[in-house]
Amino acid sequence: MSKIDITLGIDIGGTNTVFGFIDKTGNIVAEESIPTHSSEEAEMLFGRLHIKIEEMLKGLPENYNFVGIGVGAPNANYYKGTVEQPPNLNWGVVNIVEILKKYFDVPAAITNDANAAAIGEMKFGAAKGMKDFIVITLGTGLGSGIVADGDLIYGADGFAGEVGHVNVFIDGRQCGCGKKGCLETYASASGIRRTVFELLCNSIAPSSLRDLSFNQMTSKSIYEAAIKGDEIALKAFDYTGKILGLKLADSVAHTSPEAIILFGGLANAGDLITVPVKRYMEENLLPIFKNKVKIMLSGLPQGNTAILGASALIWNELDKIKKR
Amino acid sequence: MSKIDITLGIDIGGTNTVFGFIDKTGNIVAEESIPTHSSEEAEMLFGRLHIKIEEMLKGLPENYNFVGIGVGAPNANYYKGTVEQPPNLNWGVVNIVEILKKYFDVPAAITNDANAAAIGEMKFGAAKGMKDFIVITLGTGLGSGIVADGDLIYGADGFAGEVGHVNVFIDGRQCGCGKKGCLETYASASGIRRTVFELLCNSIAPSSLRDLSFNQMTSKSIYEAAIKGDEIALKAFDYTGKILGLKLADSVAHTSPEAIILFGGLANAGDLITVPVKRYMEENLLPIFKNKVKIMLSGLPQGNTAILGASALIWNELDKIKKR
């Protein structure tokens, strides 16, 4: 019986840690989730994970061959194997790759969620066959993974790809990072909500969004208003696309990608976001880049994107080892 | 007698074409220059170059071994070997690498001036031993070469690294590229002159620069006024550094370089430009990038930088061939 290689993808979130075994074509062979318990130390989480993973492995048919572990986590440093001061976890600096080595005798690698998403798109999603592309994750914030010539750009310190914190306006909106005017304060689920509040202030147009408090409003409520034709909601999507398109033109000037792939909650709005992003990006491109760069939606199946990305990370590392 | 490998570096400018033989350590063995004759076809220039180069080769001691040709030229496409619609030459689209193959039986490669400068810094200059850095050329315009993990980023089409055309202000200064608010309209020899004129308009401070017309004023005259303490000139350098620092913080967010190297005319102003660039860049960096990124001046010898860069390009290609 021929063996089928599988890797383990682990996605560490503030609330839950999801993990699953995935084969080389992106099929999820088994998948589970445990609570992260954010106040616990990292060692405790990995102790609990180890027990669950060994159980899962025992339950798998014998022809599966476990060959590597990929991890997606906030503030992950690819070079060091560490997670450093993650915003929602009480961990400090902890070397995840070394902890994994104590339990499992296979190669392991770690990177942040947006970088994992980028490798996921390259291996299993919309960027198959591409060597130069950018993935933009539009969640509560804006994350990015930049691939050039088939490799993720990690930079000198392992932290490259923070397009969410490029400057849009000097002294613009206050950002959680401590700066002002960052892209993610405009282009993200929280950014579009801020834009709605600016529009509700500046305009007198009636809108169903006038019935929601800041804390009640989500990007989903803005989307639902927009598809019903709500003027404020439609303007908010257009403005979000305008700012994102303008700044993606700057990203194109840096790395000249074949495509930019939008991923995550706000990307689910489809044309409402991709159409203005494309239009305003084109308006701001240097002539040599015009009509070349595709704006695409994620090609990963909904729901399992995070573990597919984490698994793709280690598949990619295993490919590199083979090439040497 | 052991052989010493040398490559030919060619820099094609609108007025002159400079070329020279350079060894692996960056020593220039021989160097010459001929007029480009911008109205001629490219074939004519390379016909004339061929004769000169064969003469030079005959004059060299026998222990030199000619192994490759690197070319720096405007609007060069590394992937295709072409120069496409160069602004100051009457060439259209022409395949330089194929023309060179007719005359010489060695590998050849071409890229634009700023990319050649970046590889030059990596091989022979300030970026020796670095794998992640950005070179910014501050001439009439602003060019850039971005190196990630030891390789220049060329992008999907070969034209990556156009940081001079990222947006600073929506509806800002008109740029030669057709857009508005591009970085090079603020941070370049022509950009600082525009800034001086804005300051002369908005302020009533006396300044020796009030005696120069727009066409008379150069970045050198602004520099000379600044070192004499001229308030307008000093403010112009500070503002240029502010805008460049702000936008370099965005570049750091993309590729997280170890250093940013300033190159070309305006970089000769030294501290007058590097001090404000560093200060404003730091102010605008995401906390994880603070106090990590060096602002440096070019480490290439003055005068021969262009042919050193072109030669470094082909040395780098030859290294890649060896690694395969």
C-alpha cells in the first residue's frame, strides 16, 4: 500500500486553536479545535494539543505518513520560530518551533496568519501557478503576505508584509498600533465602520445604519444595508475601495505583482469591494503597470482557510528542503 | 599564469554610454566612454561599442578571462532583455541582450539603473553581506531597487521597484508620469527645487535662493545655501527628508529591510538629507520596526557607480548559474 504524506496545520487564535491533517493537494483528512485559554502559558496549550494530535494520528488509516507541522499565529517570527508579545495571548516571547520539536520528530515552521494565507493561496487557492502576488486579509485589521519570485518576503527580521500600517493621511485616524492614518483604520471591518460614522456625521441622507450604535454595527450590517441600496453603506464601500485601491497602487510600485488577492470578512462583500478597489487602483498606477494587475477573491474553501494556510507553509518548506 | 575573470559593465545614458571591464572584487581594469547619439538606432550604438570593446580586450594582459556582460539602461526589462520606449532615446522596443549575443559569446543581462545600483551596493558597496535592503537613487527623479533574501525583486513583469511613484498626497504635485502627488515630485533633485519655490512663496524670510530663477536653481545651489545657514534651504532639506522618511516607513512595512541606502546627486548632501530622513522614518514606523533600519549613503566609489552596478548585475547572474 503506497503511503500518502500529510502535514499538520495549526492556527492559533485568541479564542480557539484549530488544527488538522492535510495532504499535498489540500484535502483535509482530519480536523479539530480546542479552546486556546488565552491566560494560560503556551506550554500548557501545546501539552493539550499534543494529546489531541496523538489521538487523531491513531485514528487515521495506516497509509498516512506524517511529515511536518505548519503554524499560523499572531506576531509569529518565521526566522526564529517564535511568537513575540501576541496581542490577545498572555505569552510574552515563546519559541513555538522548539516546543513542537519536544513532542514531534518532524520539521516545523511558523508565520503570521496573513503570510500563511498567502502561501495557502499559492499552494491550494487563487494564486496557484503564480510567482508574484500579494494577499490582503481584511478582518478586524488589515494583514498582508507578499510573494516575490515564488517566495514569501520575510525581510531582515521576519516581520515583512505589514501593508495595514502604511500611511494614508498625515494625522489621519488613530490606529491601535500607536500611529495615525494607517491603512487598516480605513480598509478593514473596523475601518469601514469608522467610515460609516464619518458619513453619518457629514451627510443628512437617511440610512438604516442610523439605528445602530458603534458597538452594534458590523461590516455585515453595512453589507446588508448596501445590498438594499442604502446610500451611506454604498458610499462607505466606495470610499473603502478608494483608499485601498490608492494604497495597493503603491504596493504594485514596490513589487509589481501579477495579482492582489482579497481574503477575509470584508472580502465576502465581493463586487462591492473589488470593483472600487480595481477602479481606484488603476487610476493610481504608473502607466507601465496599468491593466496588468488582477484583483481577485480568495480561492481557498471558506472555513478551513487558516489550517490550509498553516499546512501550506510547511509543504512549502518541505519543497525547499527537497530542492537543496 | 592563473586567469582572472572579468565582466563588462555598460551604462547607457541619454548623452554618453560608459563601459568598462571589472573584476570580481570591483576593480575597474579598463574604462571608456562613447557618445550615445540618441537619435540613432540601438543597432548602430552597439556596432560602435563592439569595435571599441574588441580594441579594449586586445589591449588587456592575456591573463584576463572575459566571462559576461551587464547593462544598465532606462526602461530595461530584466526578464525579456529589452529596453522599452526609453524616454531619452529614439529606440522603441529593442532586445539588447540579443544584439549583444551576435557580437559576444558570453552571458548578458540588463536591468534599469536603480536596480543595477542596488546589485552594485550588494557586491561592491554599502550592502555587502546584506540580504534585505533598498537602494533609493535621488537624481532628477527617484529610482529604487529592492532586494529581498539576496535577490532583486523584479515582479511579474520585470518592472518592480518604482518607489518614486508611490502617492504622497491625493491631488499633490504634478508628476512627469502623468499622475499627481508622486514621491519623486517631493524627494529628488527636481523635487527639492519645487519645495524651495513653495517655501519662497509661503514665507517672507530672506534667502539667497530668491536671486535664482527656477531654471537656474539646482540641488547643488540649494545645498550650498543650506551649508551657509540659509533658512529656506534648510527648511527645504528638512521637508524633503520628512516626505521621504514618511514614505520609506511604508517601504519598510512592505519588505522590512536591514538598511536603506541613498544614492545619487541629492545623497551627496549627507547629513542634511540623512538626518531628517532617519528621524521622520522612525516617527512613522510600526513599533516592531523601530530602531532596526539603517539609513546609509552609497558605498560605491564616486564616478564609476553606473558601470560597477552593471558589472555587478552579471556577476550576480553568474553566481546564480553556478548555484544551480
